[in-house]
Amino acid sequence: MAMADALRRVSHCQSALAVFPGVSHSSQMLLNWTERVQVARKGLARLSADGGTPLAEAVNAVLPGLMSRRVDRRILFVITD
């Protein structure tokens, strides 16, 4: 959340936040590209870390949305427990 907030303050930089709570759950967008960071706070507070993130599936889930952005550069940060 702090990283998304910091990136929003950089000129011409957009960010989104997706979570992958574990193998039994699907991915969830907590913050879309145009939403304010405060929107994601409630969803983030409901998450718990249990070490069950399917990392390859998580990356594959967000890549199409990232690659469809019409921008010069794209960066994917992966933060896991």
C-alpha cells in the first residue's frame, strides 16, 4: 500500500494493487489504475499472510492488464510473505 501511494506521487506514474490470498482464492484487484489509494485500505486490512501465494499464477493474472496499458514503461513489483 505504501509503495502504491508513493508511486501515485510521481509525475506520469500510475499504479494498481492486486492481491493473491492463497491457492484456494482467486486474484483480487484492490486498487485499479485510476482509483485513490484509500479505496484499497479496507480490502487490505482483511487479508492475512499464510505463505500460500501461487506466485506464477499471480504474475500471469496481472500481466495482461499491465501489458495493455498504453505507456512507455511498465514495472511489476512482486511483494510476498
